[in-house]
Amino acid sequence: MKHVVFLTAAMVVALVATPALASDSGPFSFLQDEGSATAPTQDAAPAEPAAEAPAPTDTASAEAAPKKDSAVPDAVAVLTGGTASQERFGGAFSFSQSLGLGSFVMDKFARQPYYGWSINLAPRVFLYKDLWLSMSFSMSGELSQSFTSNNTYPRVFMPSDLFISLKYKYVIPKIKVNFSPFIRIGAPTSAESRARDLYLSTGIGFDLNRMFGKHVLLGYSFRYNKNWNGSTSTVIPRYASLIRLNGAEDAGGGQAYGGGLTSEMSIMNRLMASFIINDQWSISVVLGISNAWTYKGALPSERDEFTNENAKPGRGQSDSTSGVIDISYQPWEHVGFSIGMSSSQPAFTADNKSLRFPFFDFTSEGNNFTQFYFDVTVNY
């Protein structure tokens, strides 16, 4: 297996194969990011590479399915979204359980218990040596019912957006850095993206990572995401409790505008460090920073009598951070376990005066920005 850090990204090639694809969405939404799924996640069609590739000879087949590289455990690759192996066909399936920090708040008025689960599927196929096509999709749910969940009822199944990515890996000579550019396209299969009236999301970016000795893997990732929405405001069914709370504007057709402005574009930067203890155990730390901007014209471009003194005219901007501390154990070749803490939250406190600590929510524990998780991952 190669040391590759995978970041989901937009692939325009899929426009030929899929009718209508859509957005970024959401513990690892920024690994998937923000749009969310979570994302997040969370983002001129070139010729289909597979269509132009000649029929594989024995040599080409060997290149398309290189041997595993045992230096990086599968659990580390899966945590960061990388390829668990480099067989011709493969991928990863994982089941995750999360317990929110709000479950432990002593104040009964601030306490918001949260217990959720998610199933994640990430198949991929190598089109050629170091060039692969992958898909990412998840289904999640909340067994508890919290005020901050935005769900109208508990135990509802929530699909994520579906992302298809095309990625290539190139090893920079001499410095031995793996450079992996990618493109991604996303379909609006999540309730959140449909509420944002999202048609399509596209993204482009790259990953950089390098092994230092036999135990340390460092990585950096960048992604730019562009959303294609039909409206600059969120569109939600009128009967939803969220609409009644916010007093949204009736848009006709059983829908209403409200719940905030949609994002036109976003960028994400991520740093990752893994300490590989041995073939079974590893510890990883991931820090992500996301910045998103609303559509131009969605807010007044100049200050008027209705503008708050603390507001800045022009495009709206939201900044968020995501931090993960993970311990992974892989006792078998194709099965691994991870336990850790994940935080996805606004970059600043509610008064906009102080930065939040990215790995733990010390200021608004009841919001469940910080969650404790346990994952079971199967590589195939």
C-alpha cells in the first residue's frame, strides 16, 4: 500500500456517466468537509481516461495493481481518506458511533445529549498505475433527539452527498514527497444540500505527504470548492419546525426561504501527522481550517441604516476548524478499529472575539461540536 492521503474532490469526468451531481457537506466531515458532510463534506469535461486506455497486457495489469506498501497501516490511510490498498478494485467500508460532549453537561438547561452512528462506503478502481477513480457516500442517524440536531424527529436516516473523485499520485524525485492532485464532483443527495437548492458541487485540490523514517507520516491538503445553487438562501419545507422557529419567508410550492445564506465557494486547508508505532498501532492528529463565502449580492454591498455596527458589508464569510485525535489498531489485514475525539466548530467564539481551541470545545459544550467516536473499518 502506498502512503497516500486521500481528500475527496470533484470530478468532471463523472458528468458523462452521471446525470445530475451536487455539494460539499460534514466527526470527519472536513475529511470528506463542509458544505458540510461532515462537508459536511462538504466542492469542459476531459476525455474519460479508461476509454482511451489500451487493453491491458500482463505488464500493464501489474502496474495497475501494484503490491501493498506495508510502511503505512491501512487504518492510517482510511482515517485520512487514502487508498487502503492498490489492487485494481478495492475500497473501504466503516461503521462509526459518536457520543457528543453535550451528553455530559451538568446544567440541565444547557445539556443536549447526542448519540449518533454512520455507515461509510468508499469504493475505488485504478484506471492505470497511480491514477484512480473513487466514490464516497455515507448514511448517518441520531438515536437521541437534541435541539441542535436540526432533525424533525429522532432515528431518521440522513444520507450524505455523493462524491466522485479522480486522483493521480506522483512522487517528486529526490525529496520523496507524494503529490496527488485531484478533481471532484458532488451530487446533492443530502437533505442539507437539497435545502440549499444545490444543483452541483465541484472541487479541485491536491495532497502532499511524506514518510520520515519508518514511523512518522506528515501531510498537507488543499481543496477549493464551488457550489452551484438555485437560490442564495436556504429553502426548507414550510411544515418543518425549523421554519416555524425562524419565521422564514413563504416561497410558494410548500417551501420557504430561511435558515441562513448558502455558500458559493469555500477553501479548506488541512495538516495531518501520524506516528506509526508498529504494523498494528498508530496515533494520528489532524487539523483542518475551512473558509466559506456567500454569493455576491446576497448581502448589501454598502452600509445603510439597517446595518449592524459590528457587521461588514459585502460577501458573508464563515470560518470553521476541525480537529481529530485518533488511536488506531489493526489486528487483522483487512479489519481495523479506531477510537478518538473529533471537533468541528466555528473558528471564533459567539462574541467573535476569541479563537476556539480546535481540538476541544471549551466554550459551548452543549452544542456537541466535540464528539467521541469508535470506528470499525473493513478494507477490501
